[in-house]
Amino acid sequence: MAADIGGYFNKSGFEQGQVDAHISFISKKLNINNTISRIFVKSDYAIGIKRLEIENLTLNHDNLIRGFSSIATAGKQRFNVNLEYVLFLKKEFYKFNMALFMFTDLGIIGSNKDLIFTQEYFSGIGAGIRLHNESLVFKTFQLRLAFYPLSPTDMNFVQFVLNEQSKRQFYSFEPTQPLPLRFE
């Protein structure tokens, strides 16, 4: 769990501010029928305060709604939830460890003048497989199929992706230098 607040003060007061909140959860290893699995849950909320007209939040980041790319969705307030279930397979495939995964992503975006849950909803639902090999430069390959039931008109309803996935970055409790918040 983490929260950030930032902005600028000038003669007329506080401007270009934002508030962010993040919650992440990773389950213990679940052992079902001698198969190990995990559940990942992540939620983020961001709101802009007295932002410039051209500054907007979007849902076009892979850590919000996976594979979502639309220029039609923008606003000063955003909420998203990511749920993922991963099933680790015991069998190897040519020295690759395999994991099946299913996910559901939900994003809400809109004006900062109204309650976030009254804004526009978008979602992504999908499944895929990850192949991991410690001996390669690109350690994890991911093959993913996603559906976007609440997709805008400038985006496809279905997406098929093959890419390399970097390791998850977990929150470190070590202090870091202060940095400006990014409103994106």
C-alpha cells in the first residue's frame, strides 16, 4: 500500500496537483491437487487537482488494462483494478518452465468533478501462457489473448500478443530521493 501527493505552489495558490493511491496483494502459494498457483491483485487511483487543460490521465499503460490502447479515453481521474490467477505447471517444455494465467482488468476514467464510479468503464479479460528459462537473455516469453468487452470505437475487441515480460518490480521499503509525480 502506498500513497503520493504532489503539486506546485505559486502566488495564486496550489496548482497542477495530484493524489495517487496504490494497493497490491500477492497470495501465498496455493497448493491445489499438487499444483501450485497464486493470485495477484493490484489497484490504483489517481486524481488531478487544478491540472492544465492539456494534461490528462489515460488507460494506455500495460500495468493498467493490459494491451489497452485508445486515444478516446482520457480524463483527470482514474481508477483501475487488476486481478490475475497464475497456475504453475510441473512439466517443462524444452527447458522452459511454464505457467498458465488468466486476468481481468477494469479501468474507470473521467472528470475530476464527479465521483469516479459515475465515470466511463473499460475492461480487459484474457488468458495466456508464460515460458521462463534462466539460461536465456530474455528470460520470460508471454503469449496472451485478450478481449475488451467495453472497448472504445478506436480499438479492436480482440488482441493477440507475443512478447518478452520483465520481472515484476515489487515495492522496496528503502528510502529514495524525492521525485516529481508523473501525471500520465
